[in-house]
Amino acid sequence: MRPTETRGPAGVVRTALRLRMLALLALALGLAVVFAELGSWQLGRARTGQQAPPERAVVPLQQVLAPQEALSAEAVAGPVAVRGTWADVPQQLVVGRAADGSPGDGAWVLAAVEVPDVDTAPVDTAPVDADAADPAAGQRAAATGDGGALLPVVRGWVPDPDDAAGVPPAPTGAADLVGELAVSEDPRGLAGLPVGRLAAASSADLLNVWDGRVYAGYLVPDTQAQDASAPGAQVVPPPERESGTNLQNVSYAFQWWVFAAFAVLMWLRVVHDVHRRALERAEDEAEERRAPLPGATGGAADPEGGPDPGGAHEPSSALDPGDVDHPADDHPADDHPADRRAQEASR
């Protein structure tokens, strides 16, 4: 076995200190650092992504939100002022709601305000009575709103959406509102619903019933604005501002940290496998060295017919006299006369 291929922790450490393993360790640590940073970034988003900045004063809608743009924390950090005209689009009832938005038998009354892309007018927080609005002012607002976008506005809540008399008529003229923005709900579609009904306050669903660009959110006006725009309907409370930790981002952060740990564990697994294979090769080489070579005698005599233990061998031409056939036995030569007389006397 090679001196560097030893069993136990010492051998694993020697394998880990090889140049190739150190280069692989540098790569694994680099990946782990990147994954850990991504996890920290996701955790930071989990802590702050759902928290609104400190509450601010009333600002124009165009200052914090553009049409078809996702709502940011700044957009929902405080009230916004909306100046435009009530759009000539069909009013919608968001059914299956209580006044606070929880499941119920009533409906939200949803209309649209056409908001110009740029608002240069000063912010006026006083509500405007749509019935007492100057028609000329409404015409000026409509001209200002050319090329604008539609902002869904919750005008109030009615207990029975099937009671047409209880639903306030769609407003017209100028609109000057102050309220809170809420994120658009997930689309539910229009299948199975009568005309003028929605299952969710969703901008995606409203695109199917309103012509033009639609803001990715809706406005819940303050109490005075709702009373002025929809007399007889109950007031819808402003949306609650979400705060706390976003669990989805926490799960993403945990996944990135798992990836970071996995990169280091994979390096340890590679070191262990390389060390194990090196030990197996060293053991195989040791077995080959201990095995005898083919045809080797080792200097020992074979008792059944091997060489003489003394190492002396007779020449191959030396034969046992008893094993030699004499020609005289097979082919007798002419006997000597004396020999013949001796044979006859013996007879």
C-alpha cells in the first residue's frame, strides 16, 4: 500500500490536501458564498417587502403609480389624491362580499375614474360632490384625461346586489377623490356570472369589460368621498396595510442556504470517494505483488518426479544397466568352441 493511501481520518485529510481537491474546494466555497448571499437577500425581502415605509402625506396618484405598473410599498404607504373624470364604462358589482371585503351576501360597487398620465393641478383633499359639480369643470377634466388610464374605485357596499334600486347609479362628471390604494386581486374570470358582475376586484378581469388601460390596483376612497359619490351605499373601510414577514421569501432564503450547504457536502463526498478508490487500487496492487509468478519452482524438489534435492542430475544418456537390452540376448552370436564343449558336458 502506498504511504499516502492510509486508512482513517489522516488518509482522508491527505486526499483533501491534493491540488485537485483544493481547486474543487475553492469552487464549492465560491458557490456556497453566492447561494448564501442570495438567501440573505431573500430574507431581507421577507422582512421589508411587505412593510410599507413610514406613512406619508397625501400625494398625487401619478407620483407613486403608473398605469399597468405593480403597486410598490411607496404606493400603499399613505393616501393618494385622484383627479380626473368618471369614465363612461359600465359599473360593476363585486359579489360575495361583506363591507370589509370578507365573504358575504352583498357586493362592492365598482366604477372607474379616468386619470391623466400627468397631473399638474395642486392636490385638493376636499371631496367633490358629483351632483353639484360644474359641467364646465367636468368638460375640462375630461379634456385633461384624454389618453389617461382607468382606475377602479370602490364607491361603497350594498347588501343585496339583485336589488337594482339599492345600487347607486354610475357617477358622471369630474372626480376629485382621496383614498387608499389596494393591490388588485387575483382574476376569477367572468364565466357563469351575469353581465355587470365580478367575482374579484381584479384589474385583469376588468380589462375584459372596460376599454383602455387599467391600473393594477383599486382605490378605496375615504368616508366623505364614498358618501358623496354613492349616497345610500354603506362605506367600505380602507384596506389594511400588510406588514410582517413574507413567508414565501423566507422559504426561498432557506432553499438558497440548503444549496450552499449542499455544495460543501458534495465536495466532502467527492473527497471520500477519491480516497476510497485509492485504497482499493493500493490493495489490488499489494495482492498482485504477493501472488507467485507463473512457472516459478521456488528451488523445491517435487517428490513425485521433480528434480533431485541435491541438485545433481545424471546425464540423460546414462541408463541403468539393467534396462539395457543386450544384442546377444536377441541375436546370439557364434559360440566359442570351448563354450560349446562346456555346454555339452553339462547336458
